[in-house]
Amino acid sequence: MLKTTLLLAAMTASAANALASSSEDYASEIEAWRVQRAERLKAPNGWLSLVGLDWLKPGRNTIGSAKDNDIVIARAPARLGTITLDGDVATIELEAGAAATIDGATSARTTLLDDSNETPTTVAFASVSFYLVDRGGRKGLRIKDSEAATRTGFLGIDNFAIDPSWRIEADWVAFDPPQSLEIPNVLGTIDSMPVPGKAVFTRDGKSYELRPVLESADATQLFFIVADRTSGKETYGAGRFLYADAAKDGKVVLDFNKAYNPPCAFTPFATCPLAPPENRLPIAVNAGEKRYRGGSH
């Protein structure tokens, strides 16, 4: 009898140790993910360096630090150059002697590739760079400065305590054929994006579902734009982002400890998508990133 009791105690202790070890490994994984997330955000060309979003008008657009330019960039030469927008084609011509590079070279004139391309054309000078963005056919310059106050004065990211219960294995319901979802953004426009299915999960005895979108035709991850009852209170008002690996064996893992703030939580110059009605959860998700202390939202 004593031997049996000791054996059971040893088995219980072993199971407890294994569980503790597993919890520690998971916590270490999330902590490492958070460090990497912060490093990406703080990178010289990360979202914290974003200082401007200026839309181009058809025809000539002069650029420079002089106040009479169409687009004024404080750290630029007085006359940096001109971008001519002809339909969907934007061509830049730098002023002679302008201390700037185009894709790292001292080219004087080129057609700008926008951010629908894997590598948009980048114009750089001093600590500043910019490239062309396309938003529903509207062309603009996304301007970054590695010495931006939002970057140099970054206050860090606050998070909820790591909670393994918010790593949820959801059931995956594939859509055949795929559906679409209307995704609003901060510009006031709406994009229709493909939805391959939905993730269905249970929390405290109640069932919920979320619909991810695919960011490109060859996307390998599911992209969730989610709001919940913490939004606008403990967390950013417009919602948070969450990525998940593609479904496997009818399951998809939703790890809300990795839910993070969109760029708009840190800068007013981003063009973030907003959580659609289908992804507004009627529960409080007390996991992942909290509202940024340095933000106004």
C-alpha cells in the first residue's frame, strides 16, 4: 500500500513538473515574440519612424523644405525635386545637386514603383526616406524619418499578463468557394478582401467566431482584425491584429497573447484597416497588447 501511494505521488509530481515546464516554455515563447515585435517597431524604418502621408495631385508635385512646395518635408533640401503623376504612373525628377538617392543610387529621374510591389522605389536623404503608396487608386508619399520624435521618444509596449488560456485551438470551417469581407480603413474607404473560412471557438461555455482575410493571393497566414470589449478602454479603440497559421486537420490556433496594436495606435500617418462588424467580439479579451501610453486613441 505504501509503495502504491509513493508511486502515485511520484506520478503526480512528475505530471505537475511537466505542466510547469510547459507553462514556462510557453511564457518564454511569448516573451521572445514580444521582444521581436518591439524591435521591429523601433527599427530605423519601422512604423515609429512614420512622419507623413501626403497625397499627390494629377500633374506636377514639387517637393522640398521650402514652404511654397506642394509637399513640404522639413529635413529635405529647399528644392528636392518634382513628382509628375500621369494617370497611375508617377515619375520623380530630382533637382540638380539635390543630396538624395533613389534606391541607393544617385539617379536623377525614374518611375516610382508603389507599395503594391514587393520593393517600392525609395527616395532617401539625411535621415528621411519616402516611397509611393496606392490606396484604392489614390497615390501618396509615405514619409519616414529615423530621427522622428515618435521613435526617439517611444514609451514601450504594455501588455496583459501572459495567459495560456487565451491560446485557443479553434475549429476551422472552410468556405467553398471563399467568401469576401468588407474591410473599412481609417481613410474612410472600404476594401473587399477574400475570406477562406471562419474560426469557431468556445470561451466560458459560449461560442464565438472570427473571419480572417488573406492579404495576398499567395498568403500563407490568416490575418484577423479583431475588436472586443476592451477596445477603446484597455486596448486600442479600432481593434487589434492577430495572425495565425493556416488551418491544419480542421483546427486553427488563435493565440490572443500575440494580439497587437495596428500602426495607427502609434502614428496618425498610417492607413490601417479597422475591425469589421463580423469580428467584434462581445467579450473582453484580456490578452495581448494594451493601449499605447503615448498615443491619443
